[in-house]
Amino acid sequence: MKKLIVIIGLLIIAGQVTAQSEGFFKADENNPLLITVGYVPKASYNAIKGTVSFNSFLFKRVGLYTSLEKGLDNDYMSNIIGGTFSINKYAYLFAGADIFTKYGLLENGLDCRKEFGIGLIPFSGFIFKTGWSKAVGITLEAGLRIPL
């Protein structure tokens, strides 16, 4: 856990340094829509994942996302709702929790399915995301960035 916090901290610092050349915390002006698909590799979940997020629509930094996970060979299903925070136009952080399904906040209280992670935009239209959760471990996603 400490290693993950150190890695996220270093990525934030790297984002700050790259943002300096374009103005402190300058966000992309296009308020992008991000669509990604991915995989939850933990054997007991073995799920596909699809995410839709609207980044940088509030103060050019804050956004919202929803992520649906569906088990491939079991009845697992989760719908995570959360927020995003843009570090710069190449990286953002996200965090959320399931609220409504049987793995959610209403059913399990604070033991609900939660996640946090980082999204990277290495090329103008592509996104790579990785997230982590105590319940399912690491999640991986890739997708497209669509300017609005």
C-alpha cells in the first residue's frame, strides 16, 4: 500500500512539473468525454469493465464517472460512481464507490466496492487507466478521449 501511495505521489509531482510549461494546472479546454473498456483479472471476479467519464467540466479540473463491471462466468455486477480530478491534460486521478448493487454502499455500508486510480493520456486520443480496490485488486482499462 505504501508503494502505491508513493507511486501516485510521484505521478502527481510529474504532472505538476509538466504543467509548469503550459501554465500552472492548465486543463484541456475541450471538456473531454472518456470511454474505456477493461478487465478485472482477479479470478474470483473475472469481469469486464466499461467506463464513461466527463472530465474537467467543473473548474476545468473536476469531473464525474460511472463504471459498470460484469462477471464473465459468475453473477458479479458492480456499478461504481465517482469523481475525477485532472492533474494536467495528460493525467487524472479517479475515485468512486458502488452505491446501488449488492456490493454497494446501501447493502454493505463501508465494506462496499470502492476504487481509486490514475488515467494517463499518452497520445491525443487514447487513454490508459489502472485502478485498485481492496476487494478486487488491480483493474486495467484502455479507451478513447472524445473532445466535446
